[in-house]
Amino acid sequence: MSDKNIKYVIVTGGSKGLGLAIVKALADDGYYVIAASRTRTESIDKLIQDGGSISFEELDLKNSEEIHGWVKRIIGRYGVPYALINNAAIAHDGVLGTMHESQIEEVLRVNVFSAILLTKYISRAMLVRRRGRIVNISSIIASTGYNGLSVYAASKAALNGFTKSLARELGRLNITVNSIAPGYMETDMSSGLDEMQLEQIQRRSALRRLAKTDEVASAVQYLISEKASAITGTIITIDAGNTA
Ligand SMILES: NC(=O)c1ccc[n+]([C@@H]2O[C@H](COP(=O)([O-])OP(=O)(O)OC[C@H]3O[C@@H](n4cnc5c(N)ncnc54)[C@H](OP(=O)(O)O)[C@@H]3O)[C@@H](O)[C@H]2O)c1
């Protein structure tokens, strides 16, 4: 990233699925985008090769103790980010009673604890600039519930609570904090759903279809744009009317 005037954005889980769509949309908007996840995928490589103003940085949110050092390295290399998109997450589905403690711990660590730590260190750097945008990717499941996803739901509800209080904390410093709650999208995360479950979700949605990753990515584009300067502490649902 040579031009210091270009705003740069960190997207966790930017290697595939919704994160990849967000990376592409933000790079198209002229931001320099850091896609961070464990695996450098062919898809992210292709975006970089096609000339996108994008870099990939390895990050494992399971290793919470490494997050502070990671943020220091990233800020040393690229400067203070304009925005952080907390998109990376995992979902171990299963009935709570039979779920391994290690799986419960992993979901909460990756989806909540590490996202909070990342936000702590990055927002601290944003304070000096008195500007910044934080977008947390939640889920409609935080408020609707879904059989077999109680821990995942807890993690997403935690992010919504985090969003609202942090918005109050950072508002006077001109940093906005919002959540986006997508409905079901076809990505690796939802690949466990069978045809029947997908059809049922579509049938129950006002628009009779699923939301697409690009449609959720456009909400991120909007939230970090100047047009959304007065929006903070909100949860925007994008679910093709599944919860309407
Ligand atoms: N798909 C849906 O129906 C749906 C619905 C509502 C909300 N969401 C939310 O949307 C967001 C994106 O989900 P998706 O559907 O795009 O899922 P996905 O295709 O499974 O992608 C998840 C992303 O998170 C990254 N990730 C997972 N574990 C990580 C770790 N330990 N450290 C760093 N990165 C990690 C993955 O990269 P690596 O594996 O390379 O680390 C990947 O880039 C999530 O917050 C999810 O909860 C999804």
C-alpha cells in the first residue's frame, strides 16, 4: 500500500464465503483491504492477481494470545486501519448436552473473545485518528434461535450486545460500531443444510429465496461509507425477509 491517503480496512475471514464478497466489494470501492484468516485460498489469490488492492495476512483467532502482537505488526506495516469488519466465525452444530467442552470453548473464543480483543487493540489505535468504523457480522440466529446452534447463537447475541455498548463508548470519538445480521446464505458454513432445509428456509422467507453474500457485502459498503456517518449501535438484518 503506497498511497497513505487510501483508507484501509481489515476483514477477518476474508478468504472465502461472505468475507471474500466483502473484500471484493470494498476493494471495488477503492479501499485497500487486508483479508485475514488461517488459509490463503485460491479465490483470494485470484482477486490479488487480478489487480485488487488487497493483501492477505495470516491470522488464527483460536490463538487469542497472539492477537495483540498481530495488531501491532499490521499497524506497523500498513498504519492505522479505517475500518474493521469482524466477519470470521465458526459454527459447531449439535445438541448442547453432547457437545464437547472444547468445541463450546472454540466457538466462543473465535466468534467472541478474539473478535473483542481484535476490536480492543484496533479501536485503541483508531482513537488517535478520531475516526473509524467497526462492523460485526452477527446472524439472525442471535434472535430467532435454531435447533442445534445454541452456542453459535450465544456467540452472535454476544456480538450484538457488544456492538450496542461499544457504540456508546466510541461514539464521541467519531467511531461507529454496527452489526449486520444475515439470514442463511450459501457458503461453506451452511453447507450442512440439506435440500429440504434450504427449501423450507426459502419458503418461509418473504422474498422466497436466500440472501446472497453480495447483498450482505453491500450493507458493509454502506455502513463504512460517509453516507452512514450517523448510523451507530444498530443491527441491520439482511435475510430476504426470513424473519419478517
Ligand atoms: N452462511 C450463513 O448462512 C450465515 C448466516 C448468518 C451469519 N453468517 C456469518 O457470516 C460470517 C461469514 O460466514 P460464512 O458463511 O462466509 O462462513 P465460511 O464460508 O465458513 O467462512 C468463514 C471464514 O472465517 C474464517 N475463520 C474460521 N475460523 C477462523 C480462525 N480460527 N481464525 C481466523 N479466521 C477463521 C475462515 O477462514 P479460514 O478457514 O481460512 O481460517 C473463513 O474465511 C460469519 O460471521 C457467520 O457467522 C453466516
